[in-house]
Amino acid sequence: MSTTEPDAELDGDGETDDRGDGGDEWDRDDGLSELPPSAKLVYKVLEYEAPLTQEGIAAESRLCSRTVRYALGKLEEQDLITSRACLEDARQSKYQLAA
């Protein structure tokens, strides 16, 4: 019979969670945990590549443009991103993480 440490946390596979923080990065109280996976992916793309247009986000994330529009709407509802007019083409907006 094997014993485990009483304070060791198990993840979904029954293995010890050895990250040290005991939680998921989406557990923060910033609204990300409630968002769909597509919005989380768009958030991560903007975290590394911002500012980007919808077309740029679609290219980087490999999501279709409709899904990107939906994700951007969800992120804007949570005030996690901001948009501004694109100077190269006033018909487009560039998106970045909110400060």
C-alpha cells in the first residue's frame, strides 16, 4: 500500500500537481475563467502580439473571422481589451490588452 503526502494536490489525472502554485492561471479573478476557449486564445495572442487587427488575430490564432469577432466581443464585455482606429486603414480597428 502506497502513501502520499497529505498536502499534495492531485490534478484531473490523479497525479500530483507539482507546479507549486496549486492552481490554474485562469483562476485569477479577472474574468478570463468565465470566457470560452476561443476568447482565451485571442487574449493570449494579444498578450504576445498586440496590437493586431481582426485579420491579424485570425491569422495568428488560426481561428475563423467569425469566431475572432465573437471572442473579441466577449473580451470587450469584460473590459479585458481595448480597440482603437487603425491608422493605415480607418475601416479597421487594432486590439490590445487593457491597461
